[in-house]
Amino acid sequence: MKTQIEMKTQDFIALEEEYGAHNYHPLNVVLTRGEGIWVWDVEGVKYLDFLSSYSAVNQGHCHPKIVATLIEQAQKLTLVSRAFRHDQLGPLYKELCELTNSHMVLPMNSGAEAVESCIKAVRKWGYKVKGVPEGKAEIIVCENNFHGRTIAIVGFSTEAQYRDGYAPFTGGFKIIPFGDAAAFEESITPNTVAILLEPIQGEGGIIIPPEGYLRQVRQICNDKGIVMITDEIQTGLGRTGKLLAEEYDGIEADLTLIGKALSGGLYPISAVLSNKEVLGVFQPGDHGSTYGGNPLACAVARTALKVLIEEKMIENSAQMGAYFLEQLKRINSPYVKEVRGKGLMIGVELKADAGGARRFCNKLKDKNLLCKETHENVIRFAPPLIITQAETDWALERIEDVLTSW
């Protein structure tokens, strides 16, 4: 048996294939270290990370200030559950509310848990506040959505693979086209309690709705007494060049879901940001999580938010994103159907006869740039928000070569 020092890429892959569940299809690179926008594999090869762990490492890998907070808090207090109070939770609540103009926060661990929590909250709100008959609450969701992997969430997915083999599913969800405000209004019944949507559909292929769509949805929700929920787990915290993507339409959702970059990729934490009317329906014992809002997660999140703002990463996302998008659109490739995105959340959709996006991702890996396909024909580009123009140009050179040389 080889020691870990002696093991090579194929040795690590073989261990995963033999002992691990095969629920992922990663590129065949085995990473061992990350710093900023760069990562290194077990053989010392250096790569530019153009995925950012699906936007969890917006602040860059192993940001030194966030790491320092992690170490400091880990040596003091890591977990008390919510049976007792601790000195990191209240300050995180205050800082999040002041930053996002929210009134109340519910901390959880993963993005999917945040989604599940908001489903519980708006259903209870529907029964206790709106007066919907018990068991009749409806939540409207959009085609092509991605909100997580729990059994309730995959039940309202329109992706066949996400549903295959998992029925029976939780009821109470109605699916409408994304970006169609008229379809939303037509789908409303007296039992409708909420609409749940992504400002930009990330996993769905970087799908951007028509300009003003979120404003229309907001107005309909106001008129009909419906809770508006924006899932900003991927789009939030600077990814699109704004703190929250909803800012592009100048609106505020009733509930906003954040996660991923809330810890800079160092520790699981997510949050439901809400007005007091909706989260106010929860009473002690209604909902909880052993690890949700633990001291370690809260301390890490506070520093992750601080560096995001103080180091002007959101502004850099807007600037570098606009530059990157403009340069990508100038590439004359026979394979590209469309380039679209906001900030540093960018998708390159390939033509149907291009042979799929994965082969392009593998070719970019060979040129030391890591990205990932989504929905078969879309290459997703989402580097850490600290990327410079020189580093963007380094990436663009390789992207252009791959998109034009086959």
C-alpha cells in the first residue's frame, strides 16, 4: 500500500471509484491546496479555478483573514447547539440585517436547508397569517430551477435525472415558466402563499430573465398578498456584481436565501433573511438545527462578509465581469451559440453539434484552467471575485484557444 505522499492522481481516483458513492462526475484532477484564485493538484500542477466551488469561495481559497478567524474561534468555542446562547450569533444577525436591509435571520448549514426552512416558514405564514385552509398551501416555482437535492426540493425540479427513482414527492408546488410574469399572475389561487425563484438560474445554464421581471413579480406579490422568495445562494454575496442580484431590479424580496460564500468556503453556513412577518411565525420548538448558527460558523461568516465589503470584491466582480463578458463575446468560435452573464457569473452556451461542453472543460483543464459544464451544452465561468485583469487575460487566452482550435 502506497503512502499518501507516494500516491499519484490515478491512485486517488481509484480509491474514490472503489469506495465512494458515484453521485458526482468530476473532472479528473485531484486537488490538494488552494490560495486565492489558484489551486494545485497532488503532483504540483497549478490551475486557475474558474468555478469557485459553485460560488462558495467568492473571497478566494483560504483567505488569510477568514482562516485566522476560523483558527481563533476553533480554539475558543465551536458548538453549543441552540440550547444556550453564544457571543457570535447576535452580532452576526445585526451585521447581516444592516448589510442586507433585513429584519430577521434564521441561520442554517447548507443551501438546501435554507430552502427547506423557508418552505416551512411560508406555509406556516399562509396558515397562521393569510388564512389559507390547513394542508392547502401552494408555492409557485419556476421551470429549470435548482434549489437543492432534498426529497422535497427534487420533487419540484423539472430536470428528469433529479427526480428519477425518488417518488413519491411532496405536494403543494406549482411549476411555471421562468421569466414570465404573466404566467405567474395567472397561476395564482387563493391558496398561493409564495413564489420561490432564482434571480439568475445558475445550474440551469446561467439563464437571465427579461429586464424588469423581478420588479413585475414583486408588484404582483404586493397586489396579491404573496411572499416573494429569492434564492441567492449562488447569485448572492457579490457574484453578479451586486451584493444581491435582486438589486439589479431595485427590489427587496420578503425572504432571501444565502449560503455558499457566506463563509468564504471555509465552513458550512446558510441563512434565511426575512421580514419579521414571515419568520416571526416560528415559535420555540417549531424548527431547529444542532449545528445551525454555531459559534464557529458565525465567526467565520462575520469575517467572510467583512472582507467581501472591505476589499471591494463586489465592485471588482462588476468591473472584471463586464470586461470578461465583453472579451468573451469577441471570440469568433464556430461552436458558440451565446455568451451571457452578470458580474462574474457567466455562461457560454455551445451549439448542439459542438459535442457537449464537457470536452471543452477537459481541454481547458489541460491548459491549467478549471471550469465545469452545466446542462450539457453550457460552460460555466465563475472565478473568485478577487481576480485581476492580468489573470482574466491569462484565462481568456486559453479559452479563446480552446473555443477556436478544434
